[in-house]
Amino acid sequence: MFEASELNLRNKRTESLYRTLFLVMTLLLILPVLLILGTLIVKGASAISWEFLFGYPKDGMTAGGIFPALVGTIWLVSVALLVSVPLGVAAAIYLNEYAGENWFTRIINLAIINLAGVPSIVHALFGVGAFVIFFGFGTSILAASLTLAIMTLPVVIVSTRESLRAVPMAFREACWNMGATRWQTIRRVVLPNAVPGILTGVILEVSRTTGETAPIMFTGAAFFLPFLPESVFDQTMALSLHLFVVSTQVPNVPENLPYGVALVLIGMVLLMNSLSIALRMYLRGKKKW
Amino acid sequence: MNTHADQKHAIRTRGLNLWYGDFQALFDVNLGIERGLITSMIGPSGCGKSTFLRSVNRINERLGYVRIEGRIDVLDQNVYDPTVELVQVRKQVGMVFQRPNPLPISIRDNVIFGHRVHNKGKKASAAEEDEIVEQALRQVLLWDKVKDRLKHKGTELSLEEQQKLCIARLLPVKPEVLLMDEPCSALDPKGTEAVEELIWELKGKYTILIVTHNMAQARRASEKCIFMLLGKVVEYGDTDALFLTPKESQTADYIEGRYG
């Protein structure tokens, strides 16, 4: 009575076929990641050394280290963060906590989405026009970081707004009904609970900014500099641009050197990402409601 | 403004009509809620009882599409008057929600939150704050249970304790009116009993208006009772009288469970 009919069996075969198909697709997805990492480690690991990380480039960049580029990237990312985080968080607070649902906020939302979709090379050209020339910052860390900041602003706004949205409405209502103003509510209840999410967004932004090349190559990153930047008005080397330079622009570079640079770059990004995941897990575990 | 002060009523409405967009939720409501008494509002879902409650402290208007005609006097002053400062209204009129909503901060901070908000600039000393916290928690019969864990989060308490905490945090700013929107519907029978006991305990000190689905609760825990139907007040009187000898047939039908 309960044995499988011909139709049941056919359905089952189709079922397992599709299941396998989707599984294979998923596995195909992670294959590139593994291949990239594998190649970098195999070909680049031999380049990594103390001197590589903390030394200056030598012999027309065919030998030596990447220290100025490493330091430069940290400068660029830090200054970009100093600009984009306050701006982005403030905008997100306005949009989520103050603004109503009307044509004005819809236009702002549209603008943010579009800003996120602008190609990085266009941001670069904007940066040249606005910061390098119009504001007269010249090719400098400041100009490059501002360009990066504008480019990553949508990420900060969206992730901050999501974490603000995740704070239950009941908390706000409770505060308002005790006579607290919006700002008192935001400062004492909403923000403290949104911080984990905001931090996660910020770290993801860091990891993205670290790897960007186009926005900085015309605005502040230099081909080669034998010294470290001393202020935001200096030019600087950067890891991402350095990778581009040693792999395409300089003759007679030993094969493992570009791979080594790439490995350091991707190592920084992965480190940031895992930090963000760990932080999120830690803070989520602490949260109770 | 009134020429004669109305000492008897904490809340007084005149010709109150309320619309959500095109839908009229309240029809010409004229009610006087007496000071110091516990008044319950009963009626089937959608009868307007929560709407009424939420228009007293003006929490309704946040929805944006609400339109109101008539007036609601709280402590003899129309809260819809343009000169009224909402923060002051909220100070006098505390609200307890259906779902306990303590803030995700410590028990102590929960209780002192309202006080801090309303006393900015002149910060109370830690000792003063301790005093305020203890008094409020004692009033809601929670002090003995939580005095050793004031630093724990308010959200870690049981639902019943959370609801009591939500009542406690209203008290330090010395409100005149407490609005309670189905304060026990998220609680189990034991918790319900405890919170009802507490409401009874607060009798006389505050004017309490409770909206409830639970007729037995209205009967147990209130002195006056209002029965509403389809946005209109059908009957209003002493709770015992309303349940034992209702004047209106609609009231009788409802409390006997013929509809609702």
C-alpha cells in the first residue's frame, strides 16, 4: 500500500539530480577563492620576509621591501575612515531616526544607491577634479582619502542604517513615552545597541578601501617614494598601486615579488574581515533581548 | 481655557472624534476619568479603546495620518493646544505597554532613566538616585526581588518583573496619570495576578486607566468601567454596577459573551 509508485521514483531521481546540480554550482563558486589564495601562497610565500615587510624598495623596485607602501595604505585608509565614518553614521541616523517617509528621503536613498554604483575610476576622476584641482589639495593623501571616503560612504550609511533598524521599536517607544527627546533616545538607547553592527560595517569598509587602486592612483598614490609621508598633504605609496606597478610597469622583477605583494594585501583584507566576523559574534553573544 | 477648575477629573474629553485616514475610530467621545481611581475600558477588538488611550498622551499622532477633533483635557488643560509641550505631557501621563519593554540597560538605569531625562543640568547625586530607585521599586513590590542585582539588565527579568519595572520607571517623575494598554496580556496567570495586585496597590496615588480584553480583569482590578463599541462609549459607571446591572442591552450582551 505504501510502496513507491513509478511517479514517486521518477520525482525522487529528479530531486537528487537538482540537488547535486545546485551543490556543484556552489562548489564552483568557492573554487576561484581557493585557487587565488593557493596560487598566491605557492608563488608568493617565498618573497615574504622581515626585510620584505619592513624594508624599502631597491634596485628600481626589483628587490627590497614594501614598507612605504604598507605605511601609505594605512595612512590612506585611516584618513578615509576619519571622514566617512562620522559623515556616514550621521546621515544614517538622520535617515533612520528623524526623516519621515517622503519624496525627499526617497531621493536621498536613490542618491545613495547610485553613489554605490558609480565605477571607481569615475570616483577617481571626480577626486582629481574636486580635491586635487578645485580644493587645491594637490596629489596628496588628503585628496586620495577623500575620494576613497566618498566612494565608501554608501557602504557606511547602509550598514549603519541596517544596524539602527535592528534596534527594536519598543525601546524607542519606551523612551519617548517617558518624555525623552529623539536625541536622548538615540544617544542613550539606540546607538549603544547599534554599535556592534556599525563597527562591523566600518571594518568591512576598511577591507574594501585597502584594496582600491583606481581612486588613489591619480589623486595621491605615487609610483615610488624613498620616504614615508609626514602629513596628509604628502604623496604616498600604496600597496594596491605598488602591486600594479611591480606586475606591469617595471621590467625584470623577480616572479615571486608581485605575488608577495598581493599576498600581503589579501592578508590584510582577510585579517580585517575575520576581525569583523569575530567582533560581530562576540557582541551578538553579549546582546540579550 | 476653563473658567472653573475641574478638580474631579484627571482626564476629560469633549466631542472627541478621531480618524485614521478615512476611517473614523472614535465618535463624539465625552468622558471624565476621575482622579485617583482605577478605570478600566472594555470592549471588543476595534472598539476604539486603545485608540482613546493612545490619544491621551498623544502617542497616536506619530502615525502621521491621524486627525482629531474635539479636546482632551488632562489635569484641566487641553493637551492638543498648540502651546503644550509634549515632553511635559509625557511627564504627567505615563504609559505601560502590552508587551513589557524595559530598556536593554541595567535595572537601576531603567528606573532612573525618566528622572534623568527630566532633570537635565541638575544631576542628582548617586545617593539621591539610589533613594529614588529604591522608592520606585518598593512601590511596585519589586525591591526585595531585585535589590541585589540592580546592575543586571532589565531585559533579563521575568516578564512579570519586566512589566513591574516598566511601571516603576514611570514613578520617579511623579506622573498624575498612568495609562495601561493591556498590561497583563503577555503574562501568565500568576504574573497577571501579581501585576493586578500591584495596580490595586497604586490605587489612590495615581489616576489609572487600563485598557483590557479581559472582562474578569476589569471586574477584579478596577473601580470604574467604560464599555465601548464601534468607537462609541456605550456605558460608563461603577464597575460592580456595570457588570451586575448593566443599563444598556449591548453591555449586557457583551459581558455575557454573546459577541466580542
